[in-house]
Amino acid sequence: MGLGMDDAGASLQAQMGAMGRAARQAAVALRLADAATRTRAIVAMAVAVRAAGPEILAANARDVADAHAAGLAPAMVDRLRLDEARIEAMAQGLETVAAIRDPLGAETDRWDRPNGLDIARVRTPIGVIAIIYESRPNVTADAAALCVRSGNAAILRGGSECLASNLAIHAAVARGLAEAGLPDTCVQVVRTTDRAAVGLILGGLEGCVDLIIPRGGKSLVARVQQEARAPVLGHLEGINHVFLHASADLEKAVAIAVNAKMRRVSVCGAAETLLVDSADAQRLLPPVARALAEAGCELRGDARARSLVPGMAEATEEDWGTEYLAPIMSVAVVDGVEGAAAHIAKYGSAHTDAIVAEDGVAAERFATLVDSAIVLINASTQFADGAEFGFGAEIGIATDRLHARGPVGAEQLTTYKYVVRGTGQTRP
């Protein structure tokens, strides 16, 4: 006789509860392991990922076929698809994380008090981190490496569209952990596509989850932020802007705008809106628009932009707040740095925004006015990536203001404690 609905729900709750308790125990083992042990584990993961390449590709092919059959959007399929180059990049990312400075035990500050107390602020793991993500199977490897590097146990819940890929990658991760003598429960993957599992994670798994990180679309992040019973490190969509100031060098403007939009349109660091300074839009916009169009990008502009580029489609109000993840870009002509900052404040997602300018004062003014997690001066928004920041990999780009912003690497997955050393002091 099959399980009834209540029995199935109870079974899933028991399974997820067991994952939480196992993660809590594994977190203790990771916190007590020395840096060399955790490094060996991550290096072994990289070796295992390379060795498991054929199995990972076969699993991914099944996921991609199912995604096409389900009518998944092209941008989502691109995020899902793996090939030999992406698997090698995954392994290299693991090796890079293994090589970065271990954050645990690092003193971020130390001082003496007049009473002789020696106070140190020391980095320590958060504990158990649950990561809920969509489409990108490489997140499984990145998350495993970063959590082990930072001494945190991980519970990973990928999207149903990439379950086979995630399980194949996790099998390699588990082999690496075992080779280093660490429990394989240091990194666990939810093996069911049942959406009720997400609800149980958001409930905190009986108090076992210390931090939840959502990485996906707007609806996923909104659900996590609304329902979570544990702290959430938010990762909102990337409605990113490139602003061409009147002082911009035209060659730089063309190169940066095209790269920011078209290098890879499906990543969260892709630019979605081009802003052009009205003071010199006639010089800047037509050649930049032509270069974007030649690269295959559809442009949708406001009235001032369309007056300078005949044939450009008209932008709607909805366009300014849309993360296209496609070769489409909205274009607006704005009045100086203040106009660009006002547009970004109204429509942006506080993710990543860039200015192209030879005027250093204007560039620094933009960096001050724009309150995004990442602000770039004369560089492409596609640098919004943990590896490019030297973090080895990232869990995502945090757009909240607490406790981390921008690329979330190993150091951002730690908290701190105070170690106070005395010589027998008592408080009067």
C-alpha cells in the first residue's frame, strides 16, 4: 500500500530533519578541522570533478533534454548546460578556492584596555548554511568549496531542472570530503524535487539552519525573504546600468557597453540599461548603439535616445525595471551624473552599475551617489563575479546591506567572535 499524503509529508519532514541534524554535527567537525585538512578536501573535490566528467556530462544531458521538453527559457537552458570547458572551469574554481587564504581564526582587530584586558575579534564559521538556487549546476561545486573553506556545513537545494547534474557533482564532492577524512555530511544535496522541501528549509529544520542564501529569480528570493525563519542573505536580480558621461572616451564607451551587455547575456552581471549623458549624447550614443546592434542586441529607447538613433524601438515603463537576460537593452538619455544616479535609484536593484568617464571628479561623484553593491569606473559590469574579485568563486552577489554586500566568497561566509585574554581581572 502506498504512502498517503500525510505519510509522505511526514516522511519528507523526517528526512529533512535528519539532514539538518547531520549538518549541525558536520559543522562542528569542520569548525575544529585545521586549514590544511579543509584545503585537502577542496583539492580532492577538484580531482574528483575532473575524473567524474563523463558522468556529470551524461547527467547534464538528461537535464538539458528535459528542460527543452518543458519549454524552459533559452537563458535558463544556457545557465543549466555544462560542457567539458565548464567542467574544467568548475575544477579550476575549486583549486582557486583551495589556494585562497583561510579566513578562520584570522584576527580582524585587536586592542588592549586600560585594565589590561587583551581583546581580539576573530573570524569564525556561521555554522549551517542552506543555499537554494536555480539552473546553475556549477553552484553545487562553488558552494561546497566556499562552505568547506569557511568551515560551514552546507545543505544545497538546487532547482528541479538540474537535479541529475547536481547529484553527479555532489558525488564527486563527497569523494573529496571522504579522502580528507571529513564527514560527507559536510555538504548535502536535497535529493527530491518536492517543493515542500524548500518550505522545510525555510522553517529552519528544527533550528539547525543558521543562514539561508537564495540564488535565483525574483519570485524565489521574494518567497525566501517572506517565509524564512532563519536569517537570509539576499541576492536580487541584476538590473545593471552603464552610464556614458559626457567626458567618456568613445573607444572605451563602445568596448565597455558591448562587453557589459553581450559578453554573456544570461549572467546577473550583464548590463540591462544604457544611460547616456545629454551633454554629449550626439557624439556618444549613435556609434555605441551601432556597435551594440552589430553585436546582435535589440535596443529600446526613450524619446531622446530615439531622436538620435532612428529606428530604435520605443521603451516602455516596464523595460526600465526588467532583467532581460537576453540580447535586449533599454537606453535612456539623462542629465549628467545626478540624472543617471536618479534613474538608477528609481529602477535599479542595487546590484552593479558602471560609469565611463575621463572626468575623475564626475566618476567619483557617481561612485558616491550610486548605492549599489558594486560600482565600477571605466570597466564592464561583467566583472561582477567573485572569481574576478580574487575570491575564487562566489555564492552570489549580495544586494542586502547586512551582513555582506557584493560577491559572497569564503570570507563573507564567516562571522566573528571576541576572544578576551586577561590576567585575573575582575570587574568592580
